Amino acid sequence: MKNYMSITEATNCCPNKPHSSAVWRWCRKGIKSRSGQRVFLEHVRCGGKIFITEDALEQFFENLAQEDSLYFQNSNIETNHIKSYPESIRQARIEQAEKELKARGM
């Protein structure tokens, strides 16, 4: 027989210790990955309570990571790119901000 745990117990098994309502949402509504697909946490319901296994938590996190990686593999997004402006535009924006501050008496 599998070792089931309550939602509250499951939060203690998660790396960032989410609130129990977050784990409930993962079960009932899923979480939207970067690719747009909803990923659900597998659970069972007994009476009015939801129970989760540690294997289901691990699978949930792996599925979410896999969907996210598919998004980044299929997109043209450079994940390490920080947008920067040419020095002339940057300097003009700084001067404009300084003028506005001076006009306001700062």
C-alpha cells in the first residue's frame, strides 16, 4: 500500500514549503507551465480530504520542469540576455529625469 500524506504534510516535503492552499490548487486546478500547459498534482480523495504520495509530488515537479524546458527549447528567448540601450539614449534619459526632478524642486 502507498504511503499517503495530507496536504499539510505534503507542504513539508516541498523544497520551498508552499502554503497548503497552493498544494490544494495544484491538485484541483493545476499550475500553468511556461509552455501554457496545465500540470496537475496527482492525488486521491477520501471523504472530504485530499491525500498525496511523495512519488506524486516528485512526478509533479518533474512534469512542470519538463513543460517549462519545452517552452524554452521552442522559443526564441535568450534566457541570459539583458536588454541594454546605447550609451547616447541612456544618457539622454538620465538628463531628462534630472530635468524633471529639478523642475519639481528636488
